[in-house]
Amino acid sequence: MNAPNSPPSPANHPEEGHLKIYFLPNLLTAGNLFCGFVALTKIVDANPASDHYFGQIKLALAFILLACIFDLLDGRVARLGGTDSPFGREFDSLADLVSFGIAPAFLVQRVVLADVFGDYRQISWFIASIYLLCGAFRLARFNVLSMHATSGGKDFLGFPIPSAAGLVASLTLLIIHFHENERSLGHWNYLIAVVLLFLSAMMVSTVRYPSFKSLGLRSRSTFTKGIGAAMFLGCLLVLQERVLYYVLPAFFTLYLVYGFVRPSLSRAWRREIEEEDEEDAGEAH
């Protein structure tokens, strides 16, 4: 037994020379963090009295959604190159807290909910703070479970915070689109408040969501599914001004709902949707 004042073991506190920091996946994580910071600066700089106000907010939303892409890529690059590390996991969580926790919460509070509750504006920041706290709790729980995991699980416990931020950002983008088309916004603003609270609960819930780790460069897909995916992407590019506002929130909403219906699906259906290999289908936990 070590004496109470004895120095910590070097095995538990690796020196800087032994710390594994891999360039490419951490560069992508840095891109995630950079996008979150730029989104925050655009939200702060946006002036409601300016003619370009919604343009600035749209740019902030675009950076949040771009951060989702960086977050999707960094983990896949790390796993593909065998460069997953504790440092990368911690760095990724810090970036996620800024890009998918602080930025969406601040955006919703300032852009959507600021004037919803009249003289009780503190309600808007209280709702936004609940989302931020639950997101931080979700990330901390994920890191703890990852440290004690005995095998490479393919499930997320609770709704992932990047997906929550993507849903919040895409819904806000849809609200702005309705506003630009001079439609009524009152009920939509209240809807965002409800969605934010619901996502807060889902992030700290025990509902399991697939991480789609097996859906990547090595996944096998049928010819029909490949053609369908290519046509879908083509439609997005051609009709982006009309369908993008609706496709993005629908995509994240489907993922949110999938966590509820997933346990009732047969194993064959789940394997088809999640692109699991036969030998990997039983590893998720």
C-alpha cells in the first residue's frame, strides 16, 4: 500500500512523451471546435435591427451543422486508422460541449425564445441552460462508460448530443424559413421550447441509439440502395432551396424516433438498417 503522501504512479499519469495524440482525427475535432466558436461569434454579432440579421443566423446554423460533419468524420478516421485514444475522446467531448451544447442553447435562447415569455425572459435562459446541463451530463457519462467498456459497442446510451444539436439547428432554420415567407411563428417558438426540453431528457435517458459505426467505407450495400442514395443526394443538390429546410429536421427526427421503435424491430430489420455484419451483430451493448 502506498503512503498517503507518496507520489502518484507514473502508469496512471503518463508523461507528455507517452501521450498519444494523432494528427488527422484531432485536426477534424479541432475543426468541430472551430465551427462551434464561429457559430457563437456570429450569434453574438447578429443585430436584430439589421437587414442581414437572418442571414447571419443562418450562417451560424450552417457552422453548427458543419460541426456535426466534422464530429462524424473524426471518430471514423480514428477507428479506420487505429488511432483512437483517450486524449482524442476527451478532446472530442470538449469540442462537442461547445459546438453542440453551448452554441445551440445560446442560439435558441437569443433567437427563438428571447421574446416568447414577455417580461419573464429568465424562463428562456433557464430552458436553454437545462439543455446545456443535460448535454454536459450526457458527454461525461459517455466518457465514463467508454473507459470501462470491455468491447467496442455500437450503441449510444441516450440521444447523442450532435444529433440533438442538429435537430435544434435544423428546426430553427425551418422557423427562419417560415418567417421569411411571412408565415405565423407564434406556435413554432413554443414548439422549440418543448423540443429543447424533450431533447434534454432524451440525452440523459437510457434509450439506446445505434452509432452506425459499421456504416462506413467497409459497409456492404445492395446495388438498389446505392442507386437510391445517389438519387436522394442528387435531389438535395438540385432542389436544396425547397427541400433542405424540411429534409434536415425530418432526418434528425427519424433518428430520434428510431430509438423508440428499435427494440420492437426484428434482428434482421435492425441489421439491414444499421448495416451490421453477421459477426458483429451480437457485440452491441
